[in-house]
Amino acid sequence: MNETALTVHQTARPHGFPTAEHFAFVESTLPDPAPGSALVENLYWSVDPYHREMMDDVPGGFALDAPLEGRTIGRVIASRTPRLAEGEIVFHRRGWRTHAVVTPEEMRQLPRFDAVPLTAYLSTLGGTGLTAYVGLTRIARLQEGEDLFVSAAAGGVGTATGRFAKLLGAGRLVGSVGSAEKVRHLTREVGYDAAFDYHDGPAADLLGKAAPGGIDVFVDNVGGEQLAAAVGALREFGRIVRVGTISQYNTPDATSPRFDYADIVEKSIRMEGFLVSNYRDLQEELYEFAVPHIQSGRLAPDETVVDGFDGIVDAFLGMLHGENTGKIIVRARAQAPTRTGGRTSVS
Ligand SMILES: NC(=O)c1ccc[n+]([C@@H]2O[C@H](COP(=O)([O-])OP(=O)(O)OC[C@H]3O[C@@H](n4cnc5c(N)ncnc54)[C@H](OP(=O)(O)O)[C@@H]3O)[C@@H](O)[C@H]2O)c1
């Protein structure tokens, strides 16, 4: 067992893109679990766009010079509660650190499905997949044959949205991404019918070419100019699923998108945002939907896995700059590889 623990702190508030200078790795001795708790050695960490929002001085945001929160999977290595056995694999939110002391109330035991890798509980079967599932089934209320446009389509939510949408019987799938390589990945690997690089021109022109017949649903991870373009491309009774606004997280002075408000009325468009934290009750439904498809090989989890806890800050910063394909996950270095379909490994 490692005798020291490493914890990431945020040390300053960024304006614009954060850098490694806004974080510090802090070393300490291994914490002792108090009675009723257990010591968990973390194995996999999720870094997410919402962490960037929490870096700002906002209610509920990260405190400076203190441990951060984040979704994590770990193994119990010492227990002082009969409810957590040593060796047990658990999910909890005390991320950004190699070790955490957790109580049974602060963690969730993960179901173990045959042929489902642990990383899937942070990607397709985790908050990322749940976001995609809620967006399609509860917010868009997707009907068979409907055509979709998805922004940030090669990321965690975007790839899960594309794969789930096809399984749910969607029609044509169009995605927007930040590079030509991601355009190829979407159409060759993920099952999108068309894709474009949003750097290549005005979003309205690019979307018009990729979806000349229009769209029924827009799953929006980005906001900004692409949201305005989608309003123009939506058909009658179209839906906009507002998932996130990553185009603004690092550009707080960006202006809001301009679109024709009359379109919303004349095309009977519905725009609805949501937070996945309000839909946790759908977790079992997501397992029922997705697990058989993972087991049959029809649903490959898209993941970029970064090896080593010391890479967690760079993984987070890289994700903000679009370096990931699929869900970005950090893996403790000693981990044996797990089986995950369309995964890229970087170190
Ligand atoms: N509502 C909820 O409860 C909920 C839950 C989870 C996630 N979200 C939101 O969903 C979105 C996607 O999250 P994720 O975890 O799946 O992250 P992700 O898409 O895996 O990673 C972020 C991606 O955003 C893209 N990006 C960065 N800056 C951009 C910009 N200025 N314009 C367009 N694209 C940009 C990058 O891809 P490119 O290379 O394509 O630029 C990057 O790979 C985020 O907005 C997040 O906040 C919301």
C-alpha cells in the first residue's frame, strides 16, 4: 500500500482558461478511517466541464486550498464499518485525491454486470450516459425516425447521445466538433451520418450543408453561435435540449447568441434545460437500457483514458481544450487495462 496520499487543491481563481498554475498537488500521510467509515484507494477519476464552473467564485464552487470534489471509483483498503468490506469497489464523490475516507452514506456500491468494464460507470453508465439518456428520453422525448443535431458531439455526452439515439431509432444524426480528426471519428466509429468542424465557417452555413432538410431535435452541449444556428434549422415542433454551455465557461465576456425569437413561436419550438442530478431515479432504467447493448457489443463506451493520478490536472485542462474523444477518465497507474470498446489510451 502507498504510505502517502496526494490531493489536488485549487490555489487561485482563473479568468478565462485555467492553467496548471491554478492547482497544486498536496502530499499528506494516509488518512485513518474514523469508526463508521472506510479508507478508499481511488482507482478511476472523472474530470468534467462542471469543474471549470466550480473554479469560479460561485455559490457551491470549489474552496481555495482545499480538496476538490469529483466522481471517482475506488477500492476499500481499510474499513471500520461492517457495511463496507475491504476489497469492495465503490463509487463516491471525493475525487481529485489518491485516497479518501468515506462513510457508507457517502458512497454507492456498484452493480457488477458481466463484460462491463469499471470505467463504464463513469462514462456510458455514469453521469455522462445518464445525461445523454435523460436528454433524449425525457427532454427531447425522441420519436423514431427524428433527425438530430448534437454539439460537442465527440465528447462524453455527445458520443453517448449519438449511440443512444441510434439505438432508440433516431433518423439522421449530425454532429459538430472541433477538428477534422473528430469529424472522421464521429462518422466512422460512433455512427453519426454527417459532422462538421465548427471552426470551418459560420455555424448556420455549416449546419445548413450538413442537415439540408432541417432537424427535429438539437442536443446542445455548447451554446453560442451553434444554438442560434439550430433555431434556424429546426422544423415545426422542434426541441432544443440545453445540456451545457461549454463555449462560455472560459470566455465569461462572450455575448449571448442572437436568433430570431419569432422562430420559436412560428415553429412551435420547445427549449428545455435540465440538470442530471435531478434525474438520479433513472439510473436503474439506464442500466436496463444500456447494459444489454454493452454486453452484445452494440454499444461501445467511448473513452479517453489518461494513466496516472499525476496527470489529472493536465487531463482536465486538455478536456477543456478538446483533447479528449469520448468521456475523459484518469486511471491509477497500477490498474490493469479494462475492456472498453472505442477507447483511446493516452499517457
Ligand atoms: N446538464 C447536466 O446535468 C450536464 C451533465 C454533464 C455534462 N453537461 C454539459 O455537457 C457538455 C459536455 O460535457 P462532457 O462531460 O461530455 O464533456 P466533453 O464533451 O467530453 O468535453 C468537452 C468538449 O467540449 C468541446 N469544447 C470546448 N470548448 C468549446 C467551444 N468553445 N465550443 C465548442 N466546443 C467546445 C471540446 O470538444 P471539441 O474538440 O469538439 O471542441 C471538448 O472535448 C458540457 O457543456 C457540460 O457542462 C451537463
